[in-house]
Amino acid sequence: MQPPRPAASAPREIFKGYLRKIGSGQHTSGGLSREQAAHALDLILDGGPSPAQIGAFLIAHRIRRPEPQELAGMLDVYRRRGPRLTSQQRAICFGMPFDGRTRTAPIYPLTCLVLAAAGVPVVLHGGRRMPVKYGVTAVELFDALGVNLAGLSCTELQIGLDRHRLALVHQPDHLSAAEQLIEYREDLGKRPPVASLELLWTAHQGEHLLVSGFVHPPTEARAWEALDLAGETDIATVKGLEGSTDLPISRACVTARVRQNRSERLILHPRDYSCFGADPVWESLDHWKEQALAALAGEGDLRRSLEWNAGVYLWFVGSEKSLEAGLELARELLHQGAVRAQLERWQAWRSTPAMATANKPCHTP
């Protein structure tokens, strides 16, 4: 006689149905609806399914790739559970891999400085060092420049965007439920479907340009469809360094703009704008800090990369009418010391006693 089967909890039984749908094999598996994908991710973040179920879901989804409506459903969850930021001016929001950079020197913290100096609010997001790459993170890079962006509350995050045109949504502080997925990333050895979600999500609400990095063309196509479903109307996708939004200077830059359901492929050639050169390699945080400070003075290995990235994004976000004008403005801001002055304002903001003692994490529902 078989022993009685233990009663399963409702979340596990519900989740089992989602597993059957996406993991039944090549001919019988199918995608979840937007609502089902959102519910599945909510269950995972709430810890309802068993670890075996969560691992199976993540690897099954990884193998068959999340469909656009599934990514849109997951975006719904992050938008609901994460912080919500607004700005008076049109913002630029960057979506990059959370597992960081290991081969090329990041340019984006310096690009953000130029954009902020030009009056453009900037919204980033990231986390701690995590699998699979364990690359250097945005928090570490800004900290090397004397700007500590970890541990901010949601209120402080909004204040930083309002007064200083910078917000870094930090997963441990602002979406802590997602931290439990780091262990699964390590055990599976592959980026889970939420890694695609991280490239598409922004906490900013209102008018903005959303920039998303990608490596493979199918990833870009899925991103366009998912973001259209999610109501994003102004998007730039970039085949950047290591999947980031950092534009290379060693080769043509493959980018695209999607506005009001119309896509336009843009191939940008840094050689045509006197920005061609070798993409700087990553060595260490200390070495990067030296390179970064030199670039802000118009010198060193990162200078061309910074001018190119800042010029392109000033054009993309609409601060300038052409790429040539964007490059001219970027060089002018650097030459006049406006970017270095912006860094000093950020440093002063984060070093004031009131801010230094008020760093309580943000707990969102």
C-alpha cells in the first residue's frame, strides 16, 4: 500500500502548472500569458515554489527563451514592486547586465556625468557582484569616484534625481526580494530570464529614453516587442561592450531607435567623427579611477570613448539636433570643467552629514 501523499501548498501546485506549460518538450511546451508570467515571478519573489521548482523554471525558460509577452508580464512585476521615480525633465534610462564587466573598461559613469552636466536626468540600476561574470558594478565605479550610491532610501533616491540628476536603483536596497535569485544564478551557471528583464526595466515613470544593451540580434527583436507591449514608446537598443550600453570605438556601432512603433537601424562609425581607437581594457578599480579622472580632464585612454558615448547619447536623448552637435557639446562641457564640477556636486551631496546618517534601505511592497 502506498503511503498517503502529503498535501502540497497552493503556490506549489499553481507553479507546477506553469512548469508543465513551459517545460513539456519541443512540441508541447508553450509560452505563458502576460498575466501568468507576472504571477509566476510574483510567486518566485515571495518564495512560494520549492527551490527545485524555481530552478527548473529558470533553466527551462533559459533554454526556450522568454517570449515578449512573458517579459512584459515580468516587467509588470518589477514596476509594481520596485521604486517609482519621476523627473521634471525628460530622462535617459540605461539598462545593462547586472553581472557587470570583466574585459572592457566601463564608460557609462562618466557618460552619466556629462549628461547630468548638460541638464539630462539619468536613471541607472544594478546590484552587487553576481554570477555569472562577477564583474565590476555601478556602485563600485561611482564609489571609486567618491560618490557612494549604496544604501539610499526611496526618498533619497528621488531627491538625488530631483536635485542632482542622478538615480541608481540598487537591487539590495530597492528590490531586495530579487536578491534570492542570485544563488540560483550561481548554481545554474547561466543567466536566468530575469537577466533579460533587467535590460528592459526602468524605475522611471514619465517621459524618458530607455536605452537597452544587447549581444545577439534575437535578444534585440524580443526587447522591441516586449517594450512595445509594456508601453515604452522611445527606445534605443545598442550592441554595446559586453552587452552594455557603452558604445565601442574600435568598430561600427550597431544601434536602433524605436519610436511610436517605428524602428530605424542606425550604424554609427566612430572613425567618421575622429573617435576611432582601441576600446580600453579593464585592469582594476584603482587603474580605472586614474583613467576616469584623466578623461574628465580631457586626457588619457578613456577620453575618446567618453566623448563618443556622451556625444551619441546627447543626440539620442534630444539635447542636440545632430551627432556632430552632441560631440561638440560633450567636448565643450569637458573642456570648460563643467563635468568635473558636476562630479564635485555629486561628491558633496553624498558626503553631507544629513545624507550620510540617513541611509536606511528602501523596502517596497
